[in-house]
Amino acid sequence: MNASHVYPIDTHRHADASDSCRRCGACCMDSGPALHAPDKKLIASGRIPAKYLLTIRRAEPVWNNVIGRIEPAPAELIKLAGRDSARACVFYHDHGCRIYVDRPLECRLQNCRRPQVMRRYYQHNRLNRSHLIQSIAGLWDMVVYHDNQCAHDAISGLARKIVHGDADSDAVAAMTRAIGFDRELRRLIVERYPRYKQMLNFILGRPLYLSLSAHGIDASEREGKIVLRPTAGPSDGSQLRGRQHPGTS
């Protein structure tokens, strides 16, 4: 990203009687957009590099801004990642957008004052990984295998057993295996395909252990072993906000 190409957003623009977008930057600071079919060309051309993408896998816990709680994602989607640990879009810097000319469809449709426009489109023609990397031999097989071994609906079931005191050896062992598999596959992909090192959150989604806090579980490593510990309760969702599926902003 080149800092000399920042398209400023007017954060001081006052409200008026019109319902046109005021380019205040509020949506940019809240989340990166989900991507749709018309955005595929932006990724294929490199105008939006894949290292800035984040995959939300089906059933992954995500923050729903509309209802104010965490809920499972109903389907896979791809979105622009947040900036480090912040909610703001990765391309939002210094009150400006670094890709404004090539901004995705949701950015073009988003208008806080006319949310009905976004609601008409957000469920249609969403991009997922099959649209972008299914043709890459070897890599796609890893993606499918990962989804089978680390499915979020299965992880949710294991997490419920652990949180509700049924932390028997089978549930803990299965969760530990899934976390270990997720971590090892990431290492293997980087070993076989070094150029994908910065794209893992797009290729496989977020590391599995990061989703466990939404289930009320803390995952840590001690002496080379994964340790699972129920927390006081499920996360309040603050670390997941801005990662919601389309239409919940």
C-alpha cells in the first residue's frame, strides 16, 4: 500500500437534508466489507492483494452488529481484513481510503442513511474461496481437508461440552487435535508454498484457536502442549466486531 495514494474522507462534513453518503468514514472504521462477484476482478488483477483478505468460514462465530451478539456465520464469505487487531478496514488510514478508486461493491453501496440499499444486495453473489482458488491444484485439496477436519459446527459442539463441565478426555482430545491440525497445516502450506505465507487467513480462515474465546474457552500452549481452559463466560464479541457477515453492519 502506498501512503501517497490516500483518498481523503471528510470526517468533518456536517449532516444535511440529503440522504447521500457524506463520506464520514464511519463504515470504514467499523469493518472491512464482504466481497461479491463483481469484486473478483479486483483480486484477480492484484488491485486488492490476497494477503489483505480474510475468510469467514461457515458456522464460525462472528459479531452481528444488528442484533448485538455473536452468532454463527450462515455461509462462507470473504472480506477485507481489519487493520491489525482494530476493527477498521485494512485500507483505511489517516482518514482516507487507499483503494477508493478500486473499492469493493459493498463500499460503493454502503450508506448509513440509506441502509435499505445494502440490504437488497448483501445476500447476492457473495464470493467464497471456491471462486478464487479452487483451480490451484494441491492447495484446494488442503482447503477442503481443513474444512472437514476443523468444521466450526463440530468445534461448537465440542466447546459446549467443555464449557458446561463435560470436559471429558474425548471432547478435550478432539478439540486439541483440531487446533493442532489447523496449526500444522498452516505450517505445511508455508513450507510447500512460501508465496502464500501472508495469505493464510484467506486460504484457511483465522487460526482455529482464535475463535474459541467466543465459546468461552481460552487456548494456550504450555511446554509444547495445547491447554484448554473454560473462561468466566463467552466473549462479549469485542474481538470479533467488524468481522460480521454482510448485512449486519
